[in-house]
Amino acid sequence: MNSLSSENGTSLTFRMPVLSGQSCTTYSENGCYISDAEKKKAFGMYQIYVVNTKGVSNILTFTVKPATTATRSNATSTPSNSNNSGGSSNIGSQTTRIKPSITNIVGPTKVGISDSITFVINTRTNAAGNLNATMVWSDQASTTAQQSFSIVDEKTVVFNHVFTKVGKMKGTFIVTDPASGTKSTKTFTVTVASTSPVVAETLTLSKVTPSKARIGVSFVITGTGFSPHSNTVNFGIGGSRNVSSYNYGTLIMYSVPNTLTQCDVLMVSCQPTLQEVKAGKYSVSVSNNLGQVTKNVSVTVLK
């Protein structure tokens, strides 16, 4: 959802979108009307995070129950838009699972001092539950300044950091299962300069990470030349407008949607035809506010 407003800076209100497997019973000036029978199809767990001009928050899970009641799972967390000490949360089910692993770290290798930088880790586990992800950089005085976030089953955690020293900095990313004590660790090195790197003007799309994801899971689009706030992400026949980028126009966060319509990226009035996102390959591309368009890359939606 784009262009949401917050009156007090601490809360947002939104209407549940049409979800996978649902169909509109009727259309009105207020949008799509869904019958009680259709609402029951939307049960499941969904990831929610917020993006603003300062960065990307941590991820919480939102549980939609088989009836018409939707409640957030038992979680507490502190959103982070900069180098604040993070909160940690324990979410949901008690499930025996394998040792978690960090499969990838996405972030720039050259940054400027005092710039807010976004890092994304992809982690893998076999179930939802109480996993914590932590990031510690060598420019921090101690691990008490670390940021911790919970992960729900699948794989994507977002961190923000502002570097306070010039030179080579090593980041240590740790994913821990507090119930069993198992953990995985991976490091990432960044060169911090006294000035910000030159922002590339040419629009390119280099890759999507991970290239395979389930509905609701966030993936990272990396490239160059993305606009700060006015990108359009094309996903299959649909997508989203007014998507922000990070890290000097090189990174966009996007979640696999439940449904698509041909109206998603149009700037004119349109009668939507809803298409459910199913397992298979979908093309992804990005256009910026200069009208430039990248090549298409393929993302595989898993069952």
C-alpha cells in the first residue's frame, strides 16, 4: 500500500487488501466488496513492514483467522529508521526446526560517513517461530548498540545503520534460535569514506534476491539509477507505483503480492480484473521518475 498518512507518527490505519484466493462480489465507489464466504479464504500469516523517507522498519507478522477477524500475533518490536538500538520480538508457534542459516547479505560495499544505509539479510529455516537476527558493526563501542529483529519463517530481515567512523568496517550478522541456542554467523565488509559515493544516473537492474520466494515474502531488487521515491515496480501484469529506493538509488524492497490487476501501475481510471498470484515465474522490472525502464528479470513464486 502506498501513500498512507500518519497523524501522530506512531500509528497507521489501513484496510485489508483483497488477498490470494479471494474475488470481488461487487464493485462500488468504495472499492471491492468481498462477501463473508470470500473473507474466510484469506486465513494465514502475512509479513508487514513500513517504509518511509528515512528507511525501512523491522518486520512483524499479521495473522488472518479463518473467520472475518484479523489480529496481530503476540509480538513486541521497536521499528528502526536509523542507527537506533533495535527491539526484539518473539513470534508465534513452538515448532522444532533446523539450525537457521544466513544465505545472503545485500548492501553497498562503499558508503559515506553519516549516511543512513540499509542492509538486508536472507535467512533460511524450516518453520515460523522465535528467531532473532542481530547486526553488529566494528564502529560501535559495544554490542549493546546492536539491532535485533525477529524473523517469521521466511528469510528477509532489514537493518539500518549510520557509520560514525571512516575506514574499513566489518559487520557481523547473527541469526539465533533462542529456544535451542543454535545460531549462524556471517560477516560483511564496508569501506566508509568522508563523502558519499557518486550516485549513478543510468537505470539498471542487476538482480533480484532471493529469486524464489513465497507470497508475502520480501525480496530485494538491486541495480542503479532508481529514483528516491517515485519508482514503479512492474510485477507480472501488475505491480506498485511510488516505491522508494535506498543506498544511493541501488536497492528496492518489494514483497510478492497475493493478487495483481492491470490497474496497479496505471495512472488513469481503470476497472480492475483481479488475477491471483500462483506458483510460477513472473517478470519484474523497474521504471524511475525519468521514464527510464530496466530490462525484465524473472522471479519464481513458490507454493
